Amino acid sequence: MEENIENTMDTNNESTNSNVFTPPPTQLQTELQHLSSEVLNIRREISKIIVGQDNLVTLLLNGLLSGGHVLIEGVPGIAKTLTAKLIAKTLSVNFSRIQFTPDLMPSDVTGTTVFNAKTAEFGFHRGPVFSNVVLIDEINRAPAKTQSALFEVMEELQITVDGKTYQMEAPFMVLATQNPIEQEGTYRLPEAQLDRFLFRAKITYPNVEQEVMILQRFKEDFTIRQSTEVKAVMNAAEVMKYRKLVEQVYIKDELINYIAQIIVATRNHGDLFLGASPRASLAVMKAAKAMAAMSGREFVTPDDIRFVTAPVLNHRIILSPEKEMEGVEIEDVINQVVQSVEVPR
């Protein structure tokens, strides 16, 4: 009996000590855990239709939460456009899609000034870029003058037409797709425009198991009627609230130095003709914070940084002509750079 009482007292003491030394979750931690739960809900909604493509969904959600734009690159038929549309469908925000073609004019994207015969005045007719989530299909189909229409809106979230500036409604995000295989009738994206994308998400074919799952899922649904089952999870106000939470995620000075060393190493690498800019280092930091937030953490880890480094840098740095002729992959060089920098302890 005495032994039982002593055991109970010991248990109570352990419980008391545990309560004393285990701090309650902070407000930020509680909100980040809720964000992590919402991210999981979005993944579940998208997985109703999309098989695989986990990395693509992660990068799209990261771009949404860190305020960045995403370029999706892959061969035709692997659900690039469908995944982007489903991401927009999980959000209660305005969505527009622009099909880029060689004859598309900048005014077809941004809008144009139109004369109103009734009022005898000119008025601005807004183009499809005035939305929250803008999907640009086959962005490399349009010439440089049309692509340049996106420069200002992607960086400054505004459009200037006839000397008047129009602000985008928050949140604003551009998702663009391009096919890297087909070259006929396409235009190379200017480096300045590529630099405005937070990520270039390079996606590949599904494996055999995933291919079978796709066939099984749509064997009686040729028109993808199941997409109507995808429900909205977040609204515009929640997206903006979560973006502010991402800003509050803590990153140690050692990890900031780690990012800087990686970026500087790209500028001194023998295999590279052009290294990454300070915009790239800011992009890595923002994306790493978003990765931590999506996991429900208040702090950034080296793994967060390493995960986002390749998709942040793979469109911002240029191989030397010799390495390009040898067929060296840009991701291999990025991995070499990352491995050459010591990870903070």
C-alpha cells in the first residue's frame, strides 16, 4: 500500500515537473500548426484528382504563402495546367487563365484604353491579368514584347497604362507553364523575366504504379468530372494572414550566412557563366521560411534551405558554354555548390 502511494506521489511529481518545464505553445506556434493543417487539407483536395506531383504541389503552396510566382516546366500531358487550376480551386479567390500565342499583344494581357461613345470619354478596360491567381499557359509561345507586359506586375504588383497606375488586388500570384521540348513557334524567356519567378518547378513522368493509379481513377471518368469534388480551403484574407505568419518565422544568423555563402559560391563556380543575384538569396530565405511554416515550425532548418535551393536557382544561373555543350544538368552543379558549403551546427 505504501509502495503504491509512493509510486503515485512520484508520478504526480513527474507530471508537475513536466508542466513546469514544458512551456505552453506560443500564439505563433498555434497559428502555424493551424496553417500546417490547412496545407494538408489542400493537399487532400488536390489528391482527389492528381496522382503524385507532391513536389510540384509543395512548391505551388510555398509560392502562394511566400508571395512568389512559379514557372512549371515539363513535357505535355503530365497535368501541369490541371494542377495549377486545382490549386486555384482550393482558394476562394478570383482566377483567370491566359493562353499565350505568337499573335498575343501586351494589351491582351494588361488591358487597354477604350473610347466610350455614350460618355465621349476614354475608359480603361482591365485585362485578364487583373485577378488573384493568374494561370499563363505556354508562356514561351508569346514574343518578348508580350512577355514584357508581365515585368511590372510580377515585381511591383501593378500595371501602368497610358501613364496611369493600377494596383493588383491581394493576394496576387502568377503560375506559368512551358514545354521545354518543343522549340518551333516558341520564344526564350528573357533572363530578367525568369528572375521574377520564385521557383522553376521541373516535373517528369509518373512511375509505373502512379500510371496505373491514374488509369484506374479515370477509367470511367473521361472528362474529369471528379474535379467538381475539389472544395475551397482558404480565402484571400486567410492567405494574406498566413503570409504575415511566414514573415515571423525565425531564422538564425548562422543560416542567413549559410544562404549567403551558397549564393556567392555560384558566382565563383567554374562551371557557371552567370551566378545568382541578391534577389535569389532573398528568394531562398523567403521560401525556406515558408517551408518551415508549412510544417508548423517557428524556425528554419538547413533542410528547409536545401530543399528550396535547386528550384530557386535552376532558372537564375547559367552554365558556361563548355558545360552546356557537354550536357551538364544545372541541378547537378547546384548540388555541388550546396555540398561545398559547410552546414551550420
